[in-house]
Amino acid sequence: MNDAPDQMEARMRFIYTLRSRGVTDARILTAMEKIDRSAFLTGLFRERAYEDTPLPIACGQTISQPSVVALMTEALDLGPRDKVLEVGTGSGYQAAILSQLARRVYTVERHRALARQAQGVFDALGLVNITCIVGDGSHGLPDQAPFDRIIVTAAAEDPPGPLLAQLKIGGIMVVPVGQSDTVQNLIRVHRQDTGFEYEELRAVRFVPLVEGLG
């Protein structure tokens, strides 16, 4: 087990790696320094928490690469009063980062076991502005719409229509789009009075967005 100085050094290297991968927003770097990624991992994978790599979690899912988490968060351009919808809670790590930057985070997970585990970590960390819901995230959360920001952590063939409809005018959605697990692009969608503007950000690789419950 790492002693405190080793862990501190690992976390410092972690932040340096994020900076070297193009993450420049000081608020996001502070959030990622504060939220310990190891809290969202179990077993041997906890020892690899500060590596910039995706890692396996339960239900055949993954915890995203930290630099991708940071860049997706940066693309949202969050404000402190924003209400955010996350589709695909997974480990809960992304929602925890969002909770440091937005007023309220609603996160939807189709696997009940993952949602339960994530809620346990949120409770342990005292993250009271996250609401974790078991459901089919591809339909969003109509009862809580509209949202200032929407983030999707699974790849869809196209930005899902129900989610676009739940985005406020002036809002931003960040979603990986692609028809296979080898060719995906991260897309930023701006909702305007006159429609939607789409911007390609970078190549990514995510698990597919699946309808229904796990």
C-alpha cells in the first residue's frame, strides 16, 4: 500500500499529465485534484487510479480515461448555476467531477448495481448535489428538463433526439458519436434559437449507448 508521500507524488504527476494532454481550465484541474479517482475503483485497479487510462468496472463497463473526462468537462463550459444531465453514470467519477462545477447533477444509469455503487461513493464523499437514477438514459429525464448542459458517456449513432429536446436554448451537449467502437468522434452541440450547431472535437472510444435497463 502506498504511503502518503508516494500517493501525493502520484496525484501531482496525475495533474501534470492532465495539463500535458491539453487540460488548461484551472477549475477542472482543481476538481480532479480534489476528487480521488481511486474511490471509484475496486481491487487491484485502485492502484492504477492515477494512470491516464480507462479501467474496467462492474457490468462490463469502464471508468473513462481521466484526460477524456477532463476534456469532455471542459467542452461543457460549465457555470456554477448550471443544471446538468449525465447519461451513463458508470463508476460515478464523471458525475463527481461535474458536481464540483455545477449547481445540480442528474445522472442516469441503466445498470442498477452500478448506480447503487456510485451512490455509495457519492454519499461517502458528501456529494449532496448529485441525484443518481436507475433508468434508460437515452430518453433523458423529461420531468427535470430542460437542462443547461447534457453529457453522454456512451457512444450513439447520432445525438439522441430526446436529449436534444431536453437541452435549453443556449445549452450545450457533449456526446460521442459513431457507428462502431473503433470510429467515434466527440461532438459538441450548441442549441440556438434557430436550431442546433454541431462541432467535432476529437476522436474517442466509448462503450455503446444501449436502450433499456441492464
